[in-house]
Amino acid sequence: MAIFTNRDYEPDDDPAPWGVDWQGDEIEVGEEDVVLINSEYVRLDDAADWLVANSTPVNTEDI
């Protein structure tokens, strides 16, 4: 017969991250400034960096 204690059912004091953003930084549970773009989580503060890193230059000059 196994003996279980409260520790077997209690979560750790330090919550596990909810996920990671496109730069590999952890996203904590409850963060609201994160959006999903092309299957990658991007913080709104880093959205401009994501656009630069994932954009393709286009030549719009008429030849």
C-alpha cells in the first residue's frame, strides 16, 4: 500500500513557464502582451524586431 502526502499533490512554488517566445525567452502564465504570429509567440515589445528578422525586402521600383 502506497502512502501519499500533501507534497504529492501540491504544485511547486515556482510555476513552470507557459511557453517560450520566438527568441527563446520564457513566457509566464498570465502574460497578456504576447501574440501568435506565424506559429511563433511574439511579445508586443519585440514585434518590430520580429518583423525585421522575418521580413523579405521587395523592390517596388518600376524598371
